[in-house]
Amino acid sequence: MRETALSESRPLQWLLIAVAVAFLALFLVLPLAAVFVEALHRGVGPLLATYTDADTLSAIWLTLIVAAITVPLNLVFGIAAAWAIAKFEFRGKSLLISLIDLPFSVSPVVSGLTFVLLFGAKGVFGPLLDDWDIKIIFAVPGIVLATVFVTFPFIARELIPLMQEQGTAEEEAALTLGASGLRTFMTVTLPNVRWALLYGVLLCNARAMGEFGAVSVVSGHIRGLTNTMPLQVEILYNEYNFVGAFAVSALLAGLALVTLAAKSLLEWRHAEGLPTARRH
Amino acid sequence: MTVAPVMGQRFTFVRPSALPGFGITLGFATTYLSLIVLLPLIVLVWRASALGFDGIWQVATTPRVLAALEVSFVTSALAALLNAVFGTLVAWVLVRYDFPGRRLLDAAVDLPFALPTAVAGIALAALYAPNGWIGALFAPWGIKIAFTPAGIFIALVFIGLPFVVRTVQPVLQDFECEVEEASATLGATRMQTVFRVVLPALVPALVTGVALAFARAVGEYGSVIFIAGNIPFVSEIAPLLIVTRLEEFDYAGASAIAVVMLTISFVALLIINSVQALSRRRYEGA
């Protein structure tokens, strides 16, 4: 086809596609492939040795625990914030919305630092925590707090735009018909936002399990106790145990692929249940 | 920050509504937000302010801190610029052309959001090391990528790409083809239409995407430290210097660098926002 007034010529189209594909292959596909190749290049033996290592197993366990605490906390917050913001008109609303997005513009390292300043040995509450013999920094509670901070906006920012688009008519109808507030929420609002909720949970979970910078600052890297999977990757890598580091990385990369697949499936199958910006 | 007063209503905090649960949900959301996000950030600013303006200035202008800030901000800007070009190209190809594997490619764009940064970091370091798949191609010419600022640049391109693609893509999708038809009808060549009609309309979204990629890159830690080499004055980024200061128990120094970083990012975003407002006004006024 020749170049027309409304589209580029075929050769130019193929050239642009080729450049875009090459760029994405170089910057996205190659690093992903490298993870699996490096993990497997000594065979399955060393891979299994890593997966049965006690420190690795406790890192996997801790990662699961942190995500299991973080995601529900931010889920409850996301639903509460979205209900107040999307269903009501009140003063200071846009300020509240920008504050919710704040954690995205703070470096993960800085978010970790803030919790050290609060709860560390020389922090604001340090002496108090010491008296009560509570450890937050260099312990699991600090890791959870830092992860909650970093993943704070994920669920709220999916729910708010969708619930704003949906308005309040259906809820008002349910209330008029005599349903209680809770029943209205459970049978009208929640089914309307379930796909966006799942979408937010997916993204929140992926980041919670993969967070490195913030967690690294507050964890103290105590083997078997305060190491999450990403921190275990760092430790193994710095010990020149590359197969081990890439073996743990392969698990995390697998999680990333599952997240991407589920996310794309939601975008294709349930686009009407997601905020407009997610429909593409 | 005020809601437009509703017709014939008193000026109240919340507009009356038949729906229940406003007080409890807003109360819970603001309390949780204050405890998890605001309190820590306020403590950070408070801690740094104990140094006073002079103290912060002194920390920020030590040669090592200055060098780290320069490495962070310059490589982030360069990476964001490369992403501006290729991100727009990728968005264009994904929206305008149909080809086998397009949906797969579209899904792959979000990989940097989903892949943990430490994993990306060691993968990139392995690829670009002198004995890696890509590093080995450059090694014979004496070009080192990993463990130099070039490595930082590569990691930041990886991290920033989806921000540009995902902000430009929806605007390109919603672009009305009537405008292109009008331009063609008036005798413009395809190149003229693309460069003088379509691309200018993408500028506000592009600026937003680039700003987001830049802001993310400045604070990025996990994907950078494995490939950077972390040599003070050469390839040491500001977030790493914060970690180093913390490990020395120099809380004040760490807070000072953090506050300087936050301030520079904030000012940069402010400038970009005003540029964006200007360009939007110009485009809409044209």
C-alpha cells in the first residue's frame, strides 16, 4: 500500500513496528529471559538446593506474611477512602486525593528512612519502644510498615475513579427500597467494583512481595529472620552465589508474569468493570 | 480546595446525601493516612529542620553529596528523554498498527511495574557486565556499561518506560481522526499531519509521562545499585548515599539528603507542571 493522506506507507509502518519491537525486546524481554537462563544454566540441581535452603524458605515465608498483612490493610483503607471520596462531596477532597498518591512520589529509600527516624534506636519513639522491649526497626513490624507505606495508593487509586464514574443512583435506589447501609454496600457497591478491586489487589500484592528499597532500609538483613525474597536475592548475589540469586529471582519473575497475565486478562475480559483509564 | 457551593444551600463541610457512612469512612481513611504516610514524612522534615537551613545546605554542598545528586538527576533526565522518544514510538505502534503479537507486546510494557526492582537490577547487571550477553559485544571496543553511569542510565530507562507509554497511549487512542482528515483535506502531507497536528496534541500527556518517569528514576534504588558500581563521585546515586549515611547512624545527614532530594523533585515537578499548563493553553488556543 502506498502512503495515503491518513496513514503511513506500509514499509514505514513495518520499520516503526520493528524499531518498537527491538526496543522492547532489548529493554524488557532480554532482562526477563536472562533471569530464567541464569537460574537454569547450571542445571536443576543447584536450583533445587536453593529452594530447599532454610534461609530461602524463611525468606519466602516472610514475604508471604508481609503481603498477607499489607494487602488487607490497604484494601480496607482503599474501600473506606473510595466510599468517602467517590460518593460524597466535601471540602478538601482534591487535597485528600493528592495526599493518597504521595507515597508514589517518595523514593522507597526515603520512606524506609522515615520509619527509622520514628522507631529506630535513635528515633522519636526509640527510647519508649526500648523500655517496653518492642522491636519495630530491624524486625518484622518495620518491614510491614514500610511495605504498607510504599503500596499505600494502589487499591484506592483503582476504586476512586471507577466509583466516581458510577455515581450514587444505584445505592440511593437500594436505600429507598429499604436496604440497610451495609447491605447496600455488600449487594450493590461491592459487586459493581469487584474487578477494579481485584486489579488493585494484584498490583498491591506484586509490589508488596517485590519491594526492595524501603524494606532494605528497615530490615537489618538478619538471615532467616528479617529477610524477604528480594533481600535474599541481594544477599545471595553479593556472596557471588549467582545461581541462588537468580533461582530466587526466577520465583519473583514468575510472580510478575502471573500478575501481568491476570492484569491483562482483567483488561480484556472485564474492561467495563475497570476505571476508564484502564480500558485499552 | 473548596467544593463549589450547591444552589441554595448553606456553606457546609459536606453536601447532604442519602448515603450513610461518610463520617466513619472519612475518619478512618484520614486517620490511617495520617499515621502511615503523613506522620513519617513530617518527622523526616522535622528531623532535617533541626539542622537548620545552614546545616542542610552544608550537608547538601559537600562534594560527595553534590556528585551523588548530579549523578541521580542527570542520568534520570537523560533516561526520561530517551523514554520520551521510544515511549511515544511504542505507544504509536501499539495504538495505530495491527500486527501479530501486538496484545502481548502491550501487556509486556507493564513488566517494569510488575518485576521486583532487585530482580531487574541483577538481570541487567548480568546482561551488561563485560562477560554478559550485551556487555560482551561492547567489551572488545573497551566500552564498559555495567558498573559505570551508563549502567545506571540503562536501569532507569527500564524503570521509566511504562510511565511514558501508559500516559501517551490513551490520549493517542482518543485522538479524533476527523482532525487528521481535515489536515489531509487541506493538503498536508502525512508527515506534516503527524508532526504538526497529531504529535503536538500529545505533548501535555508526554510531559506528564516524562515527569513521572523522571520522578520515579530519581528515587530508584533496587534496580540501580547492582549495575551502578557505586563508586563515590562517579556512579553513586543519592538514595544509596542516604543508605550509607544511615548505616553510619548519621540520621541527620541522611534526613538532610532526603529533604534536598524531595525539594529538588518537587520543584522540578512544579516547573514541569507549569510548562505543561502553558503548552496546553497554547495548543488549545491555537
